[in-house]
Amino acid sequence: MAPKTGKVGTKGKKQIFEENKQTLKFYLRIILGANAIYGAVKLFLFYSSVTFWTWGLLAFAVVVYSFSYRWMQGMAQPVFSSDNTLLDGGIDLNMEQGMAEHLKDIILLTAILQVLSCVSMYFWYLWLLAPARALYLLWVNILGPWFTAEPPTNSDVSEKKQKRQERRQMRKLQ
């Protein structure tokens, strides 16, 4: 049987609420796992090679994690009535092309680079991909269309006025 085409199904508020809980739990596990691996390898096994930069980049990662995760928590905040009935499930964190998608990408990028930095601290330079992507999205979605937009046409000029202006220009040229 062929799959149905047409309108994409919508999610109910309870389904959004449950999926948001699962998404937040998943990304919290990623954050804790990356920090556990980094702590075990870098801060425990190779403690003799720990420098100021090791602690600084760990603090940077913790700030990025906490900012991104708290923002996602705020977006997914449900609203309950006085009798504990779900009124709103929050913003869908699994929605495509949403802000939560970018926050999840930041968490994943930071976790991957944090684990890779156990091998070499130079992997942290790849975090520059995040601002590069942000500048790309800024250009594609806001600045590019604004700079390349066609100038507004003056549709208020009637044909009569346009012919009059053409005649005046012709007199000046003669």
C-alpha cells in the first residue's frame, strides 16, 4: 500500500509535551556523557598535562551547555491549569528549521569537540564552525535578501505624467 500524501499530520499538545521531555533527557545525557568522558580522560588519566586552557575550555563548554540547555528548557516549558490539566505542551523541540534545532546542533558540536579534545586540544578550533554557520544563516535569511532586493517601483506615476516627462526631456535635448 502506498503511503498517503497530502497534509502533514499535526501533533497534539500531550505528544509535544512527551517528546520534549524525551528530547531534553536525551541531550542531558549527551552533556553528562561528554563531561564524564572528558573528566575521566583529561582530568584523571592525563592530569599531568592539564593546563590553564584545559580548565578554561571546560568552563567554556559548561557555559555553552548550560545556556543552550536552559534555552531549550524554556522553550519546552508546559503550561498546566489549576487542576493539573495540560493546557500547552510548549514549543515543539523536534520541529524542523526551528531555533531548538540550532541549539541541539550547538550541544552536539560542543560534546563532539569536547570528547575529541581528549586526543588534541586543537580540535577546539573546530568550534569556530558555530559562528561561521550563524553568519551564513544571517546572510542567507536576513542580510542577503535585504541587500539584493529590487528597488521599489514607483507605480504612482501615471502614464500621463510619464508622457509629459518624456516630452520635457525631448525638448531639452533639441
